[in-house]
Amino acid sequence: MKTALGIFPIVISFALLAAHFLRASQFVLVALCALFTVLLVIPRQWAARCVQLALIAGTIEWLLSLALIAQQRIASGLPYTRVSLILAGVAALTLASAFAFLLPALRKRYQLDKAVNGDS
């Protein structure tokens, strides 16, 4: 149960990223979001690290989108505060999802407590 609660924000983050890329007709990136979600079923350290890197890249994408959309709305004289807050919130959720692997249940599932050189 604790593992599912830790994985839930990760899945939501990838679903939001997939919707973002789908709206832009970037189907390869939509497929990658699905692939990273599927990686969550592999209880290995490398899978967790790949998902974390993808979530950090997703955070950067949200921040770039925030800057672009806010800039466009400012240039057009349209309100930009609400869209900026929403995108900042989504970026924060995505970044927080990358840190979900620090939870004890996920550290255990993905074997993140083992030493890198193997002598523990």
C-alpha cells in the first residue's frame, strides 16, 4: 500500500507530461512517458534512476513551457498569473515525484539502499 502511494504521484506526473506532449503532437515523447511508467514495474535500481532522470527532464520541460507561455501572454497583453501558477504547480509536482524514491517503501522496492560497489 505504501509503495502504491509513493508511485501514484509519479504516474500522475507522467500522465500530465504525456497529455502535454500529445497536445503538441509529439507522439514519440508520449510513448516515452508511457515507457517510463511501465519501468515502474521493474524493481531495480537502474529503473528507478531512469524514471528519476525522466522526471527531472519533465520538470525542465514544464518550466520552459511556463516561460514561453507567460512570455507570449505578456506580449499579447493577456493575464498570465493563473497559467504561471498552474504550470509552476505541475513542475513542482513533477520534481517532487522524482524525490518520491527517497521514501522508505520505494527505497526498499527498488533496492536503493544497497552500496554502489556491492560490498555491504
